[in-house]
Amino acid sequence: MIETFEKVEDIEIRLLLEALYVRYHYDFRNYAMGSIKRRLRQAREQMGFATISALQEKVLHDETMLPRLLGYLTVQVSEMFRDPSYFRAIREKVVPHLKTYSSLKIWIAGCSCGEEVYSMAILFREEGLEDRTIFYATDINQDALQAAEAGVYDLDRVQLFTDNHRKSGGKSSLSDYYNTGYGRVSFDRSLRERVVFSDHSLVTDAVFGEMHLISCRNVMIYFDRPLQDRAVGLFKDSLARKAFLGIGAKESLRFSAHADAFKEFVREEKIYQRVGL
Amino acid sequence: MTAARPQAIVIGASAGALEALSVILPSLPADFHAPIIVVVHIPPDKRSVLAELFQAKCRIQVIEVEDKEPLQPATAYFAPPDYHLLVESTGSLGLTSEEPVLYSRPSIDVLFESAADIYGSDVTAILLTGANQDGAKGVSAIAQAGGQVIVQDPETAFAAAMPEAGLKRCPDAKVLSLDGIAEYLRRIG
């Protein structure tokens, strides 16, 4: 009995993901199943449906349900200067190379609510690179993109952001970049003057420019292996000669079909350099 | 019975984990037939030394997991700090940074539930010492799928709350001391 039930749930999940793709062009079909399953179960329970099929029916017919479901399907967990040692390595090892270019394109892929975008913008300002740089900040979740563009965060997260910034080798005080009010902080508008926020999917969209650094951390862990290969292939084709790719601390290109196109640049921080070309 | 020689062993432990795992893992033979996938509650901001520490004591291989790590027999896989560890297919592991569950990331429930999904009855879950309730939902998922559940005898545990909560959700679990668990695993080899 139990085994039959499990199978039915697997069928329902496959059908729901298909429905989301056909109806709304959101493609989660090649996301890592274990994690998708957990989050769909959560969505089903908390949105009050008896089955995933019932949830599917609702979301097919009522598009106002879509953002809520997307909230479950896309994970928005980040912090400013998350893994400070990563940003320290960008600052100390990658920036010296970037300084040799007169103009720079930087892509934060899967930017979530923007924490990493502002971190990178601050780092680039501190290093004197901001004026020659265009940042592309992309995500598939519109709500997240809007939050990223607003640059407003809860005050109780700022202590962590501040500690991280300091540990990353920050040369200024984080408080120089935000205003406080009503339990929130609002980051300085000037930080996003050189940022292009845009809806872009690593699953379905294509290359849009030649980048000098791509940072895509803890995004591909939600993909299955073939989809990871697609995304890394996209990064490979987007990177200039000898340009850089940073991925999450526990991600690896070891298992990727494109491993040969990259060499480890800062091994412990998962910063790779494009080779070949 | 499939449970006698399962496709994988999953282990969860919290307070007192180091001592408990030190009884179990070093006793396993170098040709142990299955992967052993382990979640230990560890602080999120530290580099974990668990894998290195156990590699020095064990005959099996011990590694800290990276995303999409392929599964091999005779290897113990530790969840890295600040990530959930899931069984993704019978052949590989995955990581996620979804919200903590019961204040924990990695979470024992998350690992055990994913193992129940992938292996069905063909997995053995072992819940060890700990001071919270993580793993209780997980062992119940394993048992429901027909897998074998072993819970450390709470009387012998450094912290009894976790095995007790596990037993409450899964009263038919095998209850063993640490030595008993080590012996059980050596027997199924």
C-alpha cells in the first residue's frame, strides 16, 4: 500500500512540473528530485491541499497561485559576504587580474534577494573597480529580483553582514552604505547604478555577454547532473579567455562534463579559471 | 529479508556523536558492502574536521560530501556544516541550503526521509545519541517504507532525548548499545 502511494506521488510531481512548464514556462523538470519533493510536500501541506494533483489543478487555473508556489520551489537563502573567505579570495587573488582590464562584466547568476550583488558592488568600490564595471544580476524569481533591486534587509541580519564584511577584508565600514529605519536597512542607491537586474534562467535561456567573472553559488546544487552540465556549459561559453567562475563552497566541477574547460584557481574557495579558447 | 544486507546505511547523531561514532565506524571492515551516510549536528560556521578525524581511525574510506558525490561501498560520507545532505539517487548524494529543520542544517530527518524515498525497504537507519528531536520523523519514514531502524539504547546514550524521541515514533525499532550496533553492522558486513 505504502509503495503504491509513493509511486503515485512521484507521478503527481512529474505532472505538476510538466504543467508548470507548459503553462508558465518555468522549468523545474531537471531539478534535483530529493529537494524538489521535500519542497512540494511542504507547499502542499502549508497551502492546504490533500494531494499534489489538487495543488496542480489550482495552479493551472489560477495564476495568482504561481508566485506562492515559486516561493517554495526556489530557495532564497543568502547573506551578504556569505563565506567571507570566498570574498577575500576574490579581493586578493582575482581582483589583481581584473585590474588589468579597462572594462569589466560581472555576472551574479541566481542572485536571489541581492545580498551577493551588494557585497560584490561594495567590494568593487573598495578596490576602485566599480566605475569600469557592469554587473548583471539574474534570477528566475520575480519577487526575489524585485527585492534585490530594492536592497532592503531586516536590521537583525546586519550584524552578521557586518561581521562577514570585516572578515572578507573589507576596507570600509558597511554602515557607510545603508540607512536605517523602521527595523530595516536600505542600501545606497548608488551601489546599484551599475547593476542590470534581469530575469534569466540557467535552464532555458542563453548566453548574453562575455563575462570576466561569474559568481553562481549554491544555485546549481538544486539541479540534477544533466542540468548542471547545461549551466556550466553556459558559463563556459560566457567567459572571456582566462576569466573566472566562482561556485558554492561544497559544489565541484569534478563531476561536470565541462571540467576540462576550467582549472582550479583558488581551490579551497571553489574559484575556477577558464582555460583553452 | 532485504533489511539484512541493505543498499545503504544512514546514521544520525548529535550531542555525544564523536564518541558514539568512534565505537562504530573504526570497527567496520575495509570491504564493507554498502555506503554509510552520516549526519552529525555541527556548528554552521566551522570547517568540519570529522572526515579527517575518522579517516585516521577507520579502515573504510571517509569523506566530507560535495554536491553530486557518487556513492561507493565501504565509504562513510559526512554532511558538511550548513548544508542538508540528501540521497539523490541510488548512486549519488546531493546538498541543499534550504532552511534549517528543527534548528539544524544538516538535518537528520532530511537525510532519512530522502533515503526512505530512494531506497524504500532497502536501507538501515541508525539513530544515536542527541539532545533534541531530530531524526524521529526520519526513522518513522524509514520504518513506513519497510526499512530497518536501529536506535541506540537511550540508557547507554550520552544524551537520551534523541533516541527516546526516535523510539516514541518508531516503537518497533531494534534497540542496541553502541557495541551491539557495531557488531550488527560487522555481521551484515
